Amino acid sequence: MKSIIKKIFPLALSLITLNVGATNQNNESLEQMIERGLNRATSQSLLLAKTLESQSGILPRTYEKGSVQTIHYDHWVSGFFPGVLWQLYENNGDKQLRRYAEMMTDRVEPAKKMTVTHDLGFMLYCSFGQGYRLTGNKHYLDVINEGTQSLLTRWNPKLGVIKSWESGGHWQYPVIIDNMLNLELLFWASRETNDSTFYNIAVNHARTTMKNHFRDDYSTYHVVNYDTITGNPICKVTHQGYADSSAWARGQAWALYGYTMCYRETGLPEFLEQAKHIERYIFTHPNLPEDLIPYWDFNAPEIPNEPRDASAATCIASALYELSTYVPEYKALYKEEADRILENLTAHYRAKPNGDNGFLLLHSTGSKPHNSEIDVPIVYADYYFLEALIRKNKLEKEQKL
């Protein structure tokens, strides 16, 4: 009976206790939980920033084996820690946060010239884009404009998609679901420059991905490899998921977030419907845990003895808060789902104060098939966790006006 209820109306039994103003297990309102979470995030992030301050060009990736694992500008996650700092600065205006945000953002700048990656949206929009939004720094605008031009070198108008990885080996023209989030950079560039070229490329990529990446149940393949002659998919496989036919959890999160963002930027109903379908797949899946923090893959073979992926949960929660503003008939449900994710992350997945060298969340999974970043803090989990907290905070303040 419990599983039937979950399939028909997920979380129905939780609606009363998760309403705004309701208390969690610690008898704390959700508003108080958010404030405490943002305060903790500030102290943690300052700790991490100070650790890296004297290390020129270094940015954080994860915390493993008792130390911070770092990267340079050319890694796909380079923009997330600057984005964490910018979001915290937006929340409280602390000048120290701004100084570190500017310092860490500057370290990402060489990425603007990269033409061998699709991840410039993650790298530049999350850092320079956030910084420009909050400060109006014209240099940041110049960096993003150059980075956008670099990203467009990967666009293939015949295929209608932006190439994710370099060709070679068994890849002819690979496109991954993650690429949906890099479209935000193109939408942003279209607005800033009044050039519809960027907009049209983003819309075409989203439509082609919607056509070729999704199964009938709205689960997504991780990688679609295209034939550059015919434009048709050669194969549909996984790279970081359990199997070619499985649903990699973070892939589902990227898809939900990506199509929600695409609807925001275009107003096209097809993107909203896609986001709604993806949400239903996630929240009616029989392998979604009770706390709504997914296993690293929805079809991982050893569930429930599989690692969780908090990074997928944070991205899902952030997307749901935005999606709730576009679908009045499901607004309460989407908010309740996101609220429960945040509540459980806060209660059971946060690093202790001054712990894990300043990362915010534990128990993310980078790539289990590659034995990489399993059950550890990861910087993009922190980024979307903060975004979800801040989006929730803004929603509640707007509701009270």
C-alpha cells in the first residue's frame, strides 16, 4: 500500500509536517533551518578559501583521504567554488566573501579561451556570470563574451547539438546530458548582446537532446554518440552510470534542471512539459529512498547498499523550487519535495563545523564506475545546495509580501 501511495501522490503523507513554518526533527522552523544553513556555509566556505588563498591558481574539487583535492581553471568544476562565494556574498554582503570570490573567480579566467570542452557554462557562468550579476564588473562581461565564442566552436548546425567531449576512440560526436546546463551561458549571452544566434543554438540543442536522449519513461541516457555524416545517433550509452540502460542519478538531475532553465529562458511549453515528466520519473521511481537523496544510479545493483549522491539531490531541489513557480497546480507538491530534500540534507548530510576543510555536504558520488569521488564532499553539491537554500529563502519572502 505504501508503494502505491508513493506512485500516485508522492510525499502525500508528509505534506502537513513540511508546510512553511512547520518544524523539523529538531523543533526548528524551515526558515530557521535555512538561516542556520547559510551561516554555517559562510564559515565553512571562508575556511576553505583561506586554506587555498596562498596557492596560486588552485581551486577546490573534493575532500578525500584527509586533504583537499584541488584542480586548475581547465577542470570542469573550476567555477563552482567562486560561485559558492558569490552566492554567499549576495546573501549577506560580507566584504571578505567578496574579496575571496573575486580572487577565486580570477583563477578561472584562462578557461575563456578553451575550445576543447563544452563545460564553459559551468566554468564561466557560475563564476564570472554570478560576479557580473552582483557587481556589474565590465571585465567579467568581456570574459564571458569570449568564453561564449569559444563554446560556439563546438556547435554543429547539421546535428543540432554542441559536442561535449573530443572525438577519438569510440566517440565520433558525443553529447552528454550534462551539457544542458551549459546552455544557460548561451541564453545569457543572447540577452546581453541582443544576438539571437546564441538563443537559437541553445533551443536547437535542447530540442535535439529531448528527441534523442530520453527513453519513453523520461529517464535519460548519459551519452548519445552521433554520426557526423547522417546526423543520427550511433549509440546511446553511459559513462558514469551503472549501465547503458540505467538512469544515472545526476543525469536525471541535470535533465530536470536543464529543461526548467530552458523554459525560464524561452517560455516554450515543450520544455516545461519535459521538466514535469522528468520530475515524475524521479519521484515515482521505486528505488528513490525515503529521504529523497538518490542512490548514485536509480538502477544500481546493490540498492540499498549503494552510495548516495547528494549532488544529484541538491540539483534536483534547486530545480524544483524554480519549477514550482511555473506550475501552479503542482506548486505545493514541488516545494514539498524540495523542502524535504533540504531538510534531510541539513539533518544528515552536512559536514560538521570546521570539518572536511570547509566543504558543506557529505556523501556525493562523482563517478562510481571509475572509482572516483565515492561518498565524499564535492564542490558542485555545495553550489547547488546553496542555490536551493537561497531560492527557498526568496520564495518564502515573496510569499509573505
